[in-house]
Amino acid sequence: MNINQSISPNSLAALKNSGVWKSISSSKHSYSTISTGFSELDELLALRGWPLETTTELALNQSGIGELRLLLPALKQRLNASGKNHIVWIAPPHRPFAPALFKQNIDPNKLIIVRPKGVADTLWSIEQALLSKSCAAVFSWTGNYKLNSKESRRLQLAVERSNTWHVQFRHSLCLTQPSAARLRLQLTSTPDGHLNVLVYKQPQGGGDLECILSVQPGYQHWQRIPTELLPHSNAVTKTFNKRKRSRLGYSLLVD
């Protein structure tokens, strides 16, 4: 066909009937969802929760601002409702702190940590974890790596086939690139320690919507050890250093 030739209405109808207009039909796709556990965020999302048949991208400039506390309510729901016992974290930046998982009624024995050696292994691990169809949730961290269209599409297809909840943590700079993920959120920390959530892209809804959530870690509810029960001399320093390292892990879980 000559590129300067106009397309007749009959030609448009033929194209539509042939299935070429997939962007239109995909907008009508029905998604399974789970509530975020935050009423303000549920109201902001057109699907009223986290979708299962697509990757959810969380873009942020640094870890530890509340991104995992944002997901914990839904993670507990997913474990209880899915009948699947495994939670897979792939390439997390820190080690999770088991007592914090217990605090949220999540059994650490259900958590599988995968530490790939490089980006290629990370993407392969994500795809295999999704296609196994044995995971209640798969959380993956790809940092500032900019996925190409093929890599992004392969992960999206794996999610669609598995009906698994997949959350991918990426650097905010990656939002400048197109992605096959149908839900993309940008997370930033407010000066008073709350979490600002900006909807960058979502299925069946518009972008540029935002809300501020309170995802405080609740340190004030932790029981503190009386100072007279602490060990003395050098042991005090060793204990403090050990707890300091643990808090770094705790920060990941409840950040």
C-alpha cells in the first residue's frame, strides 16, 4: 500500500476485526486484585487494589522510605488467600530481619531469598519464579538497570501466565523508559516521614494521581531491654554493633 494512500473505513473495519487493535481490547481486560490495605491508595487506583496479572513497578530514589511497609498488608492477605506458601525476594539490597516478619505475622520460613550474580541471572530468576506458579508473591529488585522492551515484555508475559503478584523495585530514573508493566508508581518520602505515592501509569485509569500515606514502622511498640540487664564492658559494644546491623535489615522490611 502506498503510504500516501488514505485508508478507507472498510479497511479500518478489517484491521479491527483481524485483532490488530489489541491496545483497545486490552483496556477491557479484567484483573484479579488484592486490597492494598490503605483505603486512600485503593481509592486512587482504578482497580481498587494491587493487580495480579501484571507487574507492579515501584520507582524510588533510595531504599528504606517505607516501600515494604506499603506492601505488608497485601502480602499477609495474599499468603492467607492464595494457598501458596512461598514468598520469593530476588536480589534485595539488604537482608530481611526475621523478628520484624514475625511482628507482621509472616513466617520467615516461607521467605526464599535469591541472590543472583548479575542482571541476566536476576531476570532469569524472576521469570522462573513467576512461571513456577508456586509463589504467593515475587518481589524483585533491579535497581537502575534499564530493561529493554524484550526483557520487560518477557517478565510481563510470565506474570500473565502465572497469576502471581509481582512487584519490581526500580530506580526513579527508569520511569523515563517505556515498560510493559501496567501499574507504575513513584514513591518519595515526605519531610515528616510519610510516603508520597504518585500513580505514573495504571490499567483502566489515568496517571498523575497521588496520595500521602502513613507507613510508620511503629518502633514505639517494641519492648525495650532495661539497661541493667545489658552485658557489661566489651560485650556491650558487641551487642550494640550486632543490633545496629539488625536494624539495617529491619529497615529493609519495614522501610
